[in-house]
Amino acid sequence: MPEELNPDAPAPTPGGEPAPTPADPPADPPADPPAGGVPPTPLDGGDPTPPPAPSEGDQAPDGPWFRGEGAIPEDWREQLAEGDDKRLNDLRRVPDFGTFAKRYFDAQETIRSGRNNGSAPEDPEQLAEWRAENGVPAEPTDYDLQLEEGLVLSDDDRADLQPVFDIMHQSNLPSSAASALVNQFYKLQSAEQARQLDQDALDRGSAIKALQGAWGTDYDTNINIITNHFQKELGEEGWDQLVGARDGSGRALLNNPAIMQFFGNLVREANPMAALVPAGDGAMQTMVDEITKLEKSMRDDPDAWHSKENKPNKARLLELYSIRDQTAGR
């Protein structure tokens, strides 16, 4: 009878040997630990021992790490300043390291965004701090001016410039810029004064030449009577003001030939005896004596009297006649 075959038996190998028995299937793999890093429980097939509780030193600080006690050294400002007193003073205005870091990132953002145009902040407290950092005084009267050698600013000068200082302060100009502007202002003023003195000298020379041509030998006399008359009538202060006065072109009034001729005529009409020297109570007798002397010269030597060289004496006699006639008509 044929041999019964076992359906579960392994198939024979080509050589007639039975095939090896297959190995048992592997056990189920351990379950993955739960999400979040929580250790597996006995139900998960894990270690049933609970993890140790964190010690006091492992407790997380309240808020950011840098605000925790001991997280930042107490001398962090000194370390960052690296011996620079100005930086250290700036850092001392920062309450803590977190604020320092925030300001750093804010500054970087400002630079990247192109908003850093050097303008002063609008907030009063920030503005005061900004001014202190940028050399701008707290008040417009507190500008510390560094003037060039030989330049001194009096109290009156400061009072005159105070409206300028007010504008400088509103524009947040530092003391260094204010000093440069004031120095330049007085340089320009000195240069203008020197230019004016040079022009006055030119105008005076032109006036003298024109008046000598107009007055001839009476030039010195007319200058004297004009000076004496106005000094007497105006007093010392009024005379100084007249000497400093200028016409519409900027020329000194007394360097204007037309004005001087007007003054000469005015004085002679007001006081015909003014041209006589000496003046005063004896002026009339002086005039009579001088006329008598000149008339005698004319009679004694007519040829010499009418010569070209005697022209000044002839002009003087005519002037004395004119004075006598004006005096007689008063």
C-alpha cells in the first residue's frame, strides 16, 4: 500500500532529505514610546520605575534665562565697555542686559530699514538723553563756545546772539557746530570792518581832492568852521554821531563833497564871521584890520597885486568884503 503523505511535512529536498523545519516567528516588537518624551508605562511594556523628580537647582527660572539670578555677571557693563569710560557711562543708563539686547536689535532694525537719519527723537525724555549724547546743551543759554584765540564774547554780544542760539537749539545743533558758526560770523564781521576802513580811506582822499578843487585856498578854513560849528551846536556826542553817519551808498557823510559844500555854505550864511580867525568878540576888528592891510598892498604895488602869484590874497580880500556885506545887512 502506498505511504500516506503528511500535508504539513516539509517538502523533500532534491537529494531526498527532508527540508528543515521553519523557525518560530519573532515576538511582537515593543510598542513605541508615547509622544512628548513621556517614559512608557507597564501597560506599554516599559519600565514601571518613575523618573526622578528634578532637584531645586534644575528648576527653570521665571521669564527669560538672562533675567535669572546669576545668569549674567554683575559687571557685564564693565566687561562690554572694555575700559572705555564713554561706553561705560552709556551702559549705566541701561537698566538690565535684556534691555541692552532689545536696544541692540531695535538699532539694527532701524539701520536696516533706513530710518536712521540722525534726527532727534520727539519724546522729551529721549530727546534730553539724545542731546546729552550728541553735545547739545539742555538749554539754549548753555552753549559752551570754544572761540578762537583773541576772540572774546561779551555779555552784550551774547545777548545780541541769543536769538541765534535759540534757533540753533531748536535745530539741535551741538556746541561744536555753534562754536564754528560764531567764529565764522566774527571772522566775516572783522573782514567787513577792514574792508570798510579801506573804503573810507579811499573816499576821504577823493573828497579832499574834490573840495580843494572847489574851495581852493579856503579849504582849511572851511573845514575848520564846519568842525567848530557842529561841535558847538551838537555837542561831543552829536558830533561823534555825525562823523559816523553814512549816506545811502554807505559812504561816510563827511566824505561826501556835496554834503561838505552844503555844510560850508550853511555855516557861512548862519555866521559870516565864522571864517575869521580869531573868532569871537574881536572878530569884527580882525576883519577890518585884515581888509585894511590887503587894500594897502593893492595900492602900494598894483603890479604885484594883480600878478598870478598874488591870487590867494585877492581871493581873501573878496571873501572879507562878502563877510562884511553880509554882516552889515544883518
